Amino acid sequence: MKGVETSMKKILLVLLLLVSSCKTEFPTEISTFNVEVQLVRPQAFPNLNIANAIVRLRSLETGKIDTSFTDSLGLAIFYDVRPGRYDIRTRASNRNGVLLDTLMRRAEEAKIRLQLL
């Protein structure tokens, strides 16, 4: 009986050593970035009001839609955007702008000029 207890203790010790030596690895965080969408007035309408225009950013992977409004210069900013493919749509003073299937993987690709039609 004493030999069984000694064997069990050895097995438990080995298991404890194995478990304590295992590393738990967590997935690395996905880095996010800000997306800047600058509206560009049509040449035929140089005085078109582009302030307070609604801009929608839709993820093609998740379907999630984020909304922002432009400032007085026509700039909309989306914060903490994950890398991926997006559709961008806007409407300003009865003019539309659309940019479909845009790949953004890092901040350098996230400065968008969106021409209004």
C-alpha cells in the first residue's frame, strides 16, 4: 500500500510540473487605427456645403456599420477601426459619394478622399 502511495505522489508531482511549465498564450491584439474620410466637392459645385454630412463605414467581413459626421471642412473620422474591407458611403447636400470594397490594413491606407458626384 505504501508503494502505491509513493507512486501516486510521483505521478502527481510529474503532472504538477507539467502543468506549471505550460505557457498560456493569448492571441495578440489586433491593432486598430483611425480612418479619415475627406469629402471632395464636385468641380461643378465648388461651394457645395460639405459640413455635417453623414458618412457610413460598413465592414464587409462583419456587416457592422459605423456612422460619423463631417466637420466644417468635410472631414469625418472613425476611431479604432479594425483592418479589413469596407464600403464607404456619404450624402452631402443632395450629392452622393461611394467607395466600395476598400481594403484598409494599416493607418497609412486609412486616409480616404471621397469624391462627391
